[in-house]
Amino acid sequence: MRNRQQRFSAFYFLYYGASGFLLPYMATYFESRGLSGTEVGLALGLGSLISIFAQPLWSLLSDVYHLRRSALAFACLATAAFSFIFQAGQGFAWILTLSIGFYITRAPILPLGNALTFGYLERYGKREHYGPLRGWGSLGYALSSLLAGSFLGTLLPHVPAIHGGVLLVLAALVTRLPDTPSEVSGGWLEGLRLLPERPALVVFLLGVALVSAPVMTAVSYLAVFMEDLSAPGWLIGLTISSQAFLEIPFMQITPRLIARFRTQTLLMIGLALTPVRWLLLALIHDPVFVLPAQILHSTAIVSLLVIGASLMDEQLPPRWRATGQGLYLMVVMGLGPSLGLLAAGAIYERLGMRMVWTSFIFVALLGTLIAAIGLQRLTKSAAADALVKA
């Protein structure tokens, strides 16, 4: 068991390690290729928006035909290919086209990886231990983003290719991951009815989308904000990497927290803290003070990507595990960020990053309220189902 568990740890380390080289600096990379603020927002936002429609299809297909591991390996290889050819052409149309392809093939990697992980952990009765495995991803992200930020001037033209190289290694590792055991297959129609039959889950996902929009958008724009504040490259790299370093202790203690508190309570605490971060960033004028504010980014990421993913895994039958993760991460890393990136690009070009952070305060407050309503309805629905079964 230990050897297999180490493979899942390596999966998250490599996936997020690759992401740390590229995602925090993607907006900066596009700017270096001559794109305007609006064009950067379109290249980042449209690719993410279009991937929303591809992600559930990937996950549903893998569940219906039991192709989780095969689909995951293919997605890693395809994303690597798009990463390598970013530098092969010039102009907005070229970058936009590649960005769309990149996001479509990258979209299923995490939900399919999560589905394999939760299936493996559930087999041994240790589903609450997802956090420590995912913590290796934070370590990989921290190290790679720190390296890229520290040598940003030298590495910036090559970050897509570095990302692609790591994904090739990841694809090879995926073939060694234990696949989920055969489960009773669900049909296409059953899969398509998962959300319409669960309106409370839809409300919850809407709230999560609004909270995640600023959180994930900040991953791409924090480096831009710090450059506007004339921060040196080493401080940008340290600040971006610190958020992932700070995630690690939180993720290590998630099994104990989940055992002691309800996942709903832990999630709401993390979501409620996100508006505070946007308020702090809107008030900061010295880039040094961005660093301590990253603690709140870490709590948001743990809440959304660990506690939230675990909560989503509880809402659907095991045969729809990949579909459930696909829907959740479509919202957290697709719908929310795509809208956030489109809006942030336009606001930044006209009013600057400080107004971007200010607008995020109100979006996060609204999202937290809607998510709380959705969770309350889910709790009542679960209690009613328990009474019926009793």
C-alpha cells in the first residue's frame, strides 16, 4: 500500500510542480509576447471558459466506459504537446488558439487524478487522508514557482516548454497508478441527470464558483500586481511560492480536522476568510506586505481544493466519482476563473489592479452567502434521505 500511496503523492507533486512553472506567470508570459491587458484576459479567460464544456464530457466518458487512467494519461500527453508549441508562432490569434487547446486538454487531469485517488483511499477506508497526499502538490508548486520567480527574466520565455517536459514525466507515472476497481456502470442519461435531480448541489456550486473566481484569477495576476509595485523578481517568486508552502501544514492536519469537525463547517470557515484577503491587497502599496497576506490564499486553496473536493465526493455514488470531481473542478477551476480572468483583464487595463481586488471583495461575499445556502439545503436533504431509509 505504501508504494502505491507514494505514486499518488508523486502525481500531485509533478502536476502542481508543472503548474508552478507556468500558471502564476502565464499573464506575464503573454504580456512578454506583446499582448495587451484585454488580450491577456481573453487568452486566459476564453480558454478556461471553453474548457468548461469539455471537462464534464471527459469525466462522464471515463466513468461510463471505465477509462479513468487511460484518459488521464492521454490528457497529460496532449497538454504537454500544446505547451511545447506555444513558442512556435506569434500574434494574438496564435496564442489564443493554443490557449484554448491547452485548457481543454488540461481540464480533466486533476478531476481524473482525484477520482483515482479517492477510489484508492476509499478501498482502504482512508478517504480523509486525501489532504496529506495533496500536500505534496503544494510542495511541488512552491518549489517550482519559487525557482521560476527567482530567475523570471531568464526562464520566462521557456516556462511553457518546462511545463510540457514535466507533464511528459507525469504521463509515464500515470500508467503506474492503481486503477479503480470495476463498478456498476451508469448510463449516459443517468449521468446527465446528476445535477438537475440535485438543485441544492447546484446552488452550492454556484456559490463556490463566485468564491473561486477571485482566488484562481489571483494566481495569474498576483505577479502582474507585484510588478506594478516595482517588486524585485526574488520577492515575486518568494511571495508566490509561500502560498503553497503555507498550504502544506494545513493539508497535513486535514484528516484530524475532518475527524473532529464537519466538512461543511471547515469549508465555510475557509470561504468566509477570502474577502479579507482582497481587502488587504486593495490597501497594500508596499510589495513586502503582499507576503503575509498569502496566508489567506493558503486557507482558501485548502478549503476549495481539499475540503471542497472531499465534500463533493460524498454527494454522488462512487460510480460517478470522476464525473463529480469533474463538475466540482469545472466550477472551481473553470467557470469561476474564466469569468474572473475575463473581468480582471478588462478592469486592470482601465482601472488597475487595486480596483480588481476591490471588486473581488463583493464577489467573494456574495459567493460565500450562496454557498452557505446551498450547504444548508444539502444538509436538510441528507437528513430527509436518512429518515426515509430508516
